[in-house]
Amino acid sequence: MSSIFPTTRRRQRQFGLAKLLGFALVLGLGYIALKEVRTLLREPEAVLVLGGSTAREQFAAEFARKHPDLPVWISSGSNPEYAEWVFREAGIERDRLRLDYRAVDTLTNFTTLVDEFKAQGISSIYLITSDYHMRRARVIGKIVLGSRGIEFKPVEVPSTQPAETTDKVVRDAARAVLWVTTGHTGATLGRYFRD
């Protein structure tokens, strides 16, 4: 009879631990879901357009017409004359447009502007880029913008190009983590891995 008690107690402890872990899992998933809902409900305060395609700027100009109170940042897009013309043709005032040419790649599209957004009190943005590029942009945005408490809503520009490869996403995710932890993007490391 005494051998039954330890087994029963052990099972009760295991069951109690399983309930506790299950409760923690439900709480964690609930927190994640709540954060996603909050992001969806929060109105963005600005638009960020990732350069690399004039189609993105044309799309963004029309998008800006539908969101007349939002400033628009274009990170390393087309030449200033063309970008200004596209927005002027869409009826967007020049004072809403911020052209920034410091970025040299997708990661630096984010790292060159994130602290400016934070300094201006911007905590939510629309992120505009091509559909084939959005997966990588989302991963980088979650890391870089997230490091400053800035949320974003992705807005895809339709294209006919195939989605980017997973290795690009993983590479830039690692570079984004490197930037968050050290302040360096790792762009210069590429020369050590070239043939």
C-alpha cells in the first residue's frame, strides 16, 4: 500500500506541472495574439517605402492620397527629381515627402531611419515594398523596428517576380540581430565570403 502513494503523488505532481506549463503556454500565445491585434488596431503614423523599384514609389503615391495626414519616407529610392514628380502628379505636397539616400541595402533601409522614427515619437508605420521582397522586409522590420518599439503594417506592391530565397531572409535576419546587439550591419563581412 505504501508503494502506491509515491506513484500517485508523483503523478499528481506531474499532472500539476503539466497544467502549469499548459497555462503558461496559453498565456504566452494569448499575449502574442493580443499584441498582433493591437498592431492591427493601431493606426500608423507614417509610411516607409523601401527603394528598389519605381513601381513602389508609384504605388506609395496613390497610397499617400488615401492617407492624407501621413508623412512618407522613401529610403534609397529613385532620383529625387523622379520621386518628387511622381508624388506631385498624385497631388501629394512636397512637405509630406522625406527622401533619404543613406541606405545601401534592405537592412540599412531600416537601420538608417529607425532612430529618426523613434525620435519623432512614431510608434507605428505602414511598410511598403514589393510582394516578392516583403518576407525579408518583415523579418528585418520585426527585429530592427521592434528593437525600438515600433510596429508596422505591411503593404505589398504586386509584381510578377518570384519570392526571394530563404537564404537572403536568414542572412539579413542575422545581420539585423548583429545590428541590434552591436550597432554594425555586417555589410563589410561579405568581402570575406566571396570567392
